[in-house]
Amino acid sequence: MAVRGKSTLTLFLFIFAGIVIGGFIGDWLGGYDFLTWLSYGKTFGLETVTLNLSIIQLTFGFQFSINLASIIGIFLAILIYRKI
């Protein structure tokens, strides 16, 4: 349900941007001793699946990596979305 001028797609884009920017900041600032906690995170997903059809071989893989800075980015993105 869209609220006057706001849509679900806009919220999704804000959250996605928060994850990406937060992850970048976490990796970037995680190298400093007092900010290593920002880069703590987990990676999960489907490593690789190979489908061999004799003529063609397809390999699929998907991994999702999230750290604490990404989670902070999600919360900030939602707050910014609610303010606009």
C-alpha cells in the first residue's frame, strides 16, 4: 500500500542502498583497531551448483554478505525514508 508519494519500491531502494553503503563503510572502516566491530558479519548463500547438459555446462552461485555496518545502514535508510 502506497502512502501519498511513498511506494514500496522506494523503500526497497532505500534499504538496498543502506545495505550497500553500510557494507562498504564497514569494510573500509573495519581496518581501524577501534572500528573492527563494524566489519563483523557473516556470509551465507549457495556456493556453486553446476548443471551439465552435455552440450553446455551452467554454473550458478549466490552469496549474501552482511556486516554490522550494513544493519546500521538499513536502520538509517528506514529512518530517512520515514522523514521524506
